[in-house]
Amino acid sequence: MEKNYRVTTFVMDSGERYCMVVDRASGLPMYYPTLFLTTQIRNREDAFSTMLAAANNLVMLLRFVESRDIDLEQRFLTKDFFKPHELDDLRDFAQCKQRKGPLTVSSTSWLADAMTDIVDNGTQHSRLTTFANYLHWYAMHILKTTELEVVEKINAMAAQIKTRRPSKKRRNHDLQDRSLSDVQLDALFEVIQPRSELNPFSIDVQRRNRLMILLLFYLGIRGGELLNIRIQDIDFSANRIRIVRRADEQADSRTNEPNAKTRERLLPLAESLAQELHSY
């Protein structure tokens, strides 16, 4: 019976965010992928976003072996590791955007892969890094061998996957100005005016959205930092706001908890922005 996989996320009683790779049909965790996430990423105290990205990468790897009818455990137990043409196929698979929903296996699955959109180099690099690390760990884990020749083959397989990663760096001439022009900014600020004819939301949502955009624009903070602001972070007497890191906050019920990726800092608020915050 064909299996399909997905990532599930949840919040522990301690406030820690956690994720697992599960069988889509039964909802049960996939043993080895979840063991890898726990022992190799979570216990290394990497950020939840890192763990979640690795989990999604593992789903793609499982889809690959499923679509190619590869029995990974049997292959590795017989020391039949991936061959160069299979690693090339794996690299090509990692370039494609994941399709939503269950995977359908067909004799022309490679053609379907080729026709999907291609992801950027950073995503390809991340996927192939996870593939290499997982396959190396998995082979070592199930074989439990110290035989030098076998260990060298496992190391070579992982290294060959990593050599197929594209460079994450972009050339300077590829950089594009992604900031808004003055005309675009004028149009944006016109649209977010409360009761603007171009603003389709209710008045309460309009006021909230306007305040969010003003905070992002004038403070230069990230979206995750914006969503992490609490009333106690604002000092209205001094017109200042504190950007605070709150990883694994128990009081935050959001599974995908927003986080500050930069250092904690204290930012000044313009009088007009402080008044808008206080009014809201």
C-alpha cells in the first residue's frame, strides 16, 4: 500500500515547539525520521524553524524513495548504497517544488517532477544537506558497523550528495532593489487609511493593519518581532519599545510561534507613532 507523509507540529506543556514526520493515513510518527529530528537537531538545541525545515526536507526524501520504489532499509542493510545516477536523480528531485497532498506514483513520475516549478538555490542547498545528513545517520544507525570499508562508502555517499548542492551565494550583479518606490509608498499609505474606499476590511481590522505597517516601516523590525510585541514591552512615558526574544513561551498558544531572530534591543518611538499605539 502506498504511503504518504506530512509534518505535524504541536506545543509541549513546557512551551517547547515540536514537530514530527507522520504517516498521512494513520497519523502515526515515522520512527527513523522522528528519531533523527530528536537526536540530531532538537537535542543540539537548534531553533524550531531549523527543525521544521529539516522535517519538511525529510518528507520530500521519503516521497523520493517512495516514488522510485526504493526500500531504503533493505538497501542499506545489504550495503547497497545510492549510486551516482540515483544521486543525480535525488538532486533533480530536490530542485522541484513540493506538490500539496498525497504523492501519486506513475511510470512517468520523473516527467511530472521535471514539469514542476524550480525552487531557489538556498532551498535546494537546505534539502540536499538534510538528505546527506539523514542518510549518513540512518545508514550508520541501522548497520551499527565499524568496518572501515563500509564506513568509507557511507561517508562517500553523503559527501557526493553535498557536492551536488548549488551555491547559496548570489553574485552582486544578481541583486535587485526590492524596496518600494516613493510612488508605491504613497499608494500604500493611502490604502491603509481608515475608511479608505480601497481598504476592504472592517474598521477595527483597518486600524490594526495600519498600525502594523507603521511599526514595520518606521522601526525596521521583522514580522516575527512585530508579532511578538506585548503591552509591557512599550514604555509610553519615554516613547520607547523593547524588542524581546521569547523562544518557547508557555503563555503563547501559537504553534508557529513568532520569534526575534536578531538581538534584543530598545527602539525609540516617534511621538505620533507612540500616540497611535496608545490609542489602539
